[in-house]
Amino acid sequence: MARSRGQGYSQRFGAKGFLRASPKKRQTEATRISPGAFEQPYRFFCTLPMPDFDLLVLGAGASGLMCAATAAGRGLKVAVLEHNPNPGRKILASGGGRCNFTNLEVRPQDFRSANPHFVKSCLAQYPPSRFLELVKEHKIAFYEKAQGQLFCHQGAREILNLLLGLNQKGKVKLLTGAQEIQVCHQKEPSLFLVQCSLGEFSARNLVVATGGLSYRSLGASDLGMLLARQFGLKVTHTRPALVPLLYKGFTPLAGVSLPAEVEVAGRSLTDDLLFTHQGISGPVVLKASLFWDPGESLQVNLLPGQDLNPLLLEAKASFPQKSLSKTLAQWLPERLVSHWQETFGWPTKGQLQNFSHKELALVAQSLSAWSFVPQGTEGYAKAEVTLGGVSTQELSSKTLEAKKQPGLYFVGELVDMTGLLGGFNLHWAWASGFAAGTAVS
């Protein structure tokens, strides 16, 4: 049973919450962890012969709740500690409140990681059909949008209630408002001790599911990455992903949206593009941001699926007295045509018959092969996910257990495995949480 502050807390921890040393107790070295800080190691002592739980999960998000429910369904005694006042805040915000809970086709190539093969085992254990079975079993109405994306008819709350119901069924102890989390490990017997504002808890296994750095407004923190470093695990470089890109000069086009094809890092992505006051956004740009690296160029086709050059030549032959701007307005927004003419300095010759074939080819190229280098991203405040995280080299691809520390697992967005827009990241949360929840004992 968890120990509260009223049950000997002051005697064991002292006024500032540090475990008091006793020369007769086993010595363990750990690091004090608090979001946003990483301090030098200090020594404290803990000896707990019997654990409170089989499994402690840090984080009541998608991966944490899935992991807890899976482990509890196998008969394990599980507790979840969440620092927010309520569980599943990011689930509720996902998919515009409709929760894009998975995709009909989830493939390894839909993810970015230093090890693109790492995701294969989890996807094999828990394909989209597994979560879809759960959704149907709980009679949650859903619908398919473009490209296999599945959303809830009645909103994201239904998915959260599904997960909370599974946890309740498994008698998982869910505790919210857990602040100032600190962790230590006792070697013999192997136990993890978690101390927080709610008291201290112990377990044979610890799953860290605290998420990435995106959505700070929903309580995101770097706690999980700090814990990984505490236990000697490598954390790869992190940055915002699925995020709008910055590029000056588009203020006159703010609000203009159209289908576009973006080529980045050898990939071709097609979806809607939105011009903003700061640059470009929309689904195709968010997807491209996952594979874009700072300093690299993007190539954009504003008329995907069409070959503009022969279209212009045909229009010139059929309607020689028609203006170029009105001709282009058949396929593109007028504001975009006007802005492109000013930006690229198209000749102001009026009628199509006044343009040479070479000039029309340059016009077509500027619209169908527009190349530019973004000046950055709009940061974590606008990012849907974090690119990078706990290195996959440090974890088992089958169980998500840390190779250097038995009983310690990292799941979900915290891991260096980031998916495309369209339900891929939530499915990674389900799959990684399931894998860890199946492996713990």
C-alpha cells in the first residue's frame, strides 16, 4: 500500500522530501528529478523488502493507460501516477477533439526514427485491427476520413472512457496531481521507489509514459527524458514535429488553402496546404515537417496531378486573347496567382498570345516545382509531437524494456519513434503500451 505523508513521511524523508540516511540501510545512488532541471547525482537510501505494486506507470496518457490496462488484465497489481489534475488531456485534444485513434494501414515507413526497423515488432504485436476490435466491442461509433484515418463520431471522450474503463476493470489505482516526482532503484531485491507530492510508492517494474515536449499547455514536460538520463540511457536530439513551417512573405496569402504535393528527403506527400501569416501549414506541411531537417529545401507542386506546361500551351492555342492570370485562375486561387506574379516577376504581357513557350514554361515551373528553404518551425507551442527521444538503441524492440536496467520501460512519444499525421502516433502509443504491458511480470 502506498505511504502517504501522514504515515511516517516526515520521519523517512525530512522537511524537503529527501530520504534520510541510515547507516544500516542499503545505499542507492540516484538523481533528483524535477521537470526542466537536471541536477548532479546525490546519495540517498531506501530498503523496501516488499513492493506496493507489480507495476508503476508514470503518465496517464494514451500509452500509459494502455500499458496499465494490459498489465492489469493479466492479473498484475498496477498503479498510475499522473502529474496533471485529470488523465488523458492530450487524447481529448487529439484530432480536433474527435480523436484520430488509428489508421487502417500503419506501416514502418510511416514513422521517423534513428532506427526505422524498431517499430516493426510492436506493430506486429498490436496492428490497427486490435484497437479497432476494442472500439467496436465498446460500441463506439467511428468514421473514416481520407487516407484511412479513423475518428470518433461523438468525440475523443469516448476513447478516454474506454481506456479508463479497462483500467477500472483491472482495479488499477489511478492517482492524479502527482508533482515533484523522484525515482530511485534498489538492487536487492530489485524495486523502484517513486516519491512524489502524494507520497511514496514502490514496484518491481516501472513504465515511463510521460510523453514528449509538445503541447506545453496540456502539461508536457521533460521528466521522462531526465529519468532516462538518470538511468544512463541515451536521449537523441529532440525538436518539434508535425508543426507549421516559417517563411517570410506570405502575409497577403494568409488563409489561402489548396491541395499540394511536397517533396522532402526523398518522399512525396500530398494533402492540403494552408498559407499563414508566419509561413505555411496544413496537413501536407505538418507531414513534411516530420522529415524536414533545418537548412534543407522543400519542393512544392501547387497543382498536384496536373502537368501545367502543356495546359498553358493548349490554352494559348485555344484562347490566345485570354489573360494569363484568368487562365491560371481556372486551377488556382486568384490571390495566389497575383502574389506569384509579383514574387517571380512574370512578364506583364496580358494575353497568352504574347507569351513565348519558354516564358510559359517558367510560369509552370514556378507553380509546379516551387523550391524554398523554410526558416524554421513554429515550435513546441504549435507542434503535435516531439521528434526524437529515448534512443531505440537502449530499448528492446519487443518489450520496450531498457537494456541497462531490467524492469524499466519507456513507451509512447517519449521514445525516438514519431509517426506521420493521421492516427499513426496514437497507434504507436497503443502498440508500445501494449508491448510493455504484456512484458512486465
